[in-house]
Amino acid sequence: MTTLTLIFALPLLAAVLLAFIPRNFAVVMRLVALVTTFITMLLAVKMFWNFDCAAADNDGYKFVATIPWLGSHALGIVCRLGVDGLNVGLVLMGAIVAFAAACCSAEIKSREKEFYILLLVMTGGILGAFASLDLFFFYFFHELALVPTFIMIGVWGRGEKRNFAAFQITLYLSIGALLTLVGLIDLYLQVPAEIRTFDIPSLTRFFVEHPMALASQSFIFPLLLFGFGVLVSLWPFHSWAPLGYGSAPTATAMLHAGVLKKFGLYGLLRVVIPFMPQSAQHWMPILAWLSLGNILYVGWVAMKQKNLNLLIGNSSVAHMGMIFLGIATLNLVGVTGAVVIMIAHGFLAALTFGLSGYIHSQTGTLEMSELGGLAKKMRFVGVAFVMAAMAGCGLPGFLNFVGEATVFFGAWARPGLRLVTVLAVWGALIVGAVYMLRAVRATLHGPLPEKWGRLPDAVLWRKLPYAVLLASLFLFGFAPKLLTDKIKPVTQQIVDMANAQEIATQAATVPSPVTGVSTNGTKPAPGGVKESGK
């Protein structure tokens, strides 16, 4: 097995192992989950460190592996795994968050066997989805990770609305997944039957050489844009996310909000935009304006929340707007920034939900009116929460700042998006700061209620997941080239493919240095104005 195969397979094999362990050995099950995710994290770190863009194969992928007994060669379905600059950071982030989530799962006191099995299946599905080079398994592994989310909220969720939240998230994400499935099947059918395949590198080469018909792009692109958009909580299809995360167990919220939600964004960059560049040029300005719904509207909703988890959930949705804006720029700076925010938000969402989970486990509530002054008793948790809030505000030194700054520069570089950029900057710097600082003030500062006088701070092993997530934000925040040097070659290819038609059109209007006539039959008039050729 290659390193990447182990990263994907170990959690699934551990889930199978737990099925044979008697349910009264809860400590053993928790230990298996911790050891498995820890080894997976170490393997992901090793893979990321050894990844070299120059040493990748002709398609730009490294650590490529094929699992021959999975798939159907007759249908062009082959379980092939590989990473390039676009997904190597996502796999690393997913493995780190999975370990942190396993560390934060101590709150589960009933049906531990089923919970840890679902947690490991969710982890394996997430890593498999990001590593898959086959469209079929790309979708299949996402669904494999999504089903445990519904079950975990319904069984181990908290709050009076947990059943409603479970049904709502099931309904929304099922609709999003169905739209995505229809779009992917139609995309598959665009390839001639004799060479039909689900292999993503092969499809990429095919659509570069044989551009998809505009009519097909006009049908498939919105299906995939809004299908993936629902999965990512694109405004106005976002209402499932805050309540779902607020009702979910801590580990589930960390994995879904931090990692699994990036599946739709990754799909847009990997499949949708490169394969359908003409529709991308048409839809990206619309996507940019929709992103303001995430940044501004959801940000205002976050300001009004009285429950800490609902505030964090709305904040997570608001941050998705920054990523959508970066994708909508269709230039190197903006798209690279979008990928950086995807990774940064994964660490940040896991950190904030992990800390709120610890506060809930100690106080039994997340209503901010009942909290206050907790920093006096929970010093480590208080410091970590303040750092998470600063990262959410885009403070320099954290990875979030790198991503947001590059997205703003990329958006400003497109004249048609400058008004959107101004509004987005205001939303991120003002609205985002207000609701994050309000959460810090209401939870950590002010007088300490008497009933919280004996609250314990996190012990050493409970500090570990928060320290790992903070270290990741700081490491890549101070040394962003560790990420961007790997990301840029792939985002450059995506941008080139997305703008290929526009570049060709511009090239066709450039006058010949010999004849003065452009390739589309126009001749420059005096003063630089073109007139039609006879």
C-alpha cells in the first residue's frame, strides 16, 4: 500500500475492527479511534512534506495508487487515488482535524461503539473523497461520509431541535447531492461511448482537446454550481448549516464544518470550472454577488445570536462567502487565496467547535446570557478561544489572513468585482469582528456567575487537539509558502483553462505585425479604433 492508500484505508479498516469488539470495551474503542487517526495524521504530514510538484507525473499527481478490486472497468470506474497541489493540503487538513475530533469525543457516554464506528467511517469517506481521481468514487466517498452526519446528529445531538436539525440537514444535503449526481452523470455522457470514463485526469485532457458544447455547459454548469453550493451552504441555501452544527456532537461538527463542507468547493475547482469554462465566465459574476449573501447577511444573523454554537455556525457559513468570492475571480491570486481559506477555515472551524464543545461539557449550556467570566477559571480555553476569534477576524499571523488578503487582491484585480470587493472587505473586517468579539466578551469576560466558581480548565490531554489546530494555523500563517508553492501550479492550470476562450478571443483580435489585420478580419483604425474588414 502507498502512503495515500493507508491514509484513506486505515480509518475504514479500524471501523471494521470496532464492529467485532464487544460494546462494553468503550475505552478500547476510544483508544482505537485515537491511535488510528493519529497514525493517519502522521502519514498525511509525511506525504505533505515529501510532496514535490516537480516530481509529479504527467498529469501533475503524486502518490498515485489504484485499488484494482474496487470499480468496474467496463463502465470506466476505477478507484484511483492521487494528490496534487489542489488537494494535498486538504488531505493534510482533514487528517489533522480527524485526530482533533477523536480527541474531543470524550463527551459521548452512550452507544460509544456505534459512535466511533461512524466517526471512523466519516473520516475515511472524507479522505477518500479528496484523494479520489475518479468521479464515481469522488461522489461515493462523499456520500459515505455524509450518512454518518445525519445519524450522529439524530442520536447523539443536543438541544430541543436536534431531530428537526437532523431532518433539515438530511433534506437539504440530499437535494444538493441529487443535483450534483445528475450533473456528474450528464458530464460523463458528454464523452463518446468508446472512450467513456470517470477518470478525472482523462476527462480533463478530453475537454481541453474537445471543448464541451455551449448548450451542454449551460445545462450542466448550474446543476453542479447549485448542487455543490447547497453542500457548501451557499446563500440562500445555507439555513441547514448553523442549526445542524449547533445540534451536532462536537466531533461531528468539527469534521463536517471543518472538512466535509469543502467537498463542494473542491468539486467546483477540480471539475466544474475547468470542464465548462464558457459557462464559468457567465456564472462567476453571479456567484460573486451571491457570496455577499454569505458574508453580509449571514454575518448580520451571527451578530444577533444568543447561543454560542449558533453564532459559530453562522460565522462558518459567512466564511464560505470569502471562498466563493475567491473562486469567482478566475485569476491566479484569487483562486489561490480561495484554496488557502479552505484549509485555514478547516482548522478554524474545528478549533471553535471543539472549544465550544468543551465549554458545553463543563457548563451544560451555550447560552451566552448564562455564561461570562469563564476566562478567570478556564485560562487555557480562554486564551485559545481568543486566538480562534482573532483568526476568524483575519488577524495577521494566522493562515486566515493570508487567504483573505489574497482573495481581496484577486477580486479587486477584476474591474467588474470592485464594488463586491469593497462590500466584502467591510463585511469581513467590521461585521465579522463585531460578532466574534461579542462572543469573546459574552463568554469569557465580565463577572463570573457564582455557579461557575469551580469550573476546571482543560487538562493536558484535553489541551492537545486545540494546541495542534492552533499550531497549524500559526505554522502556515507565518510560512504560507509551504502551502502556496504547492497550490499555485494547479490553480494556474485551472485559471488558464477557465480563461482559455477569453484568451483565444483576445489573441484573435491582435493585429498581425506584418499585415496589420487581426485573425478575425478587423483592421485597426486610426486612434486605435477597429473597423470591420471588407
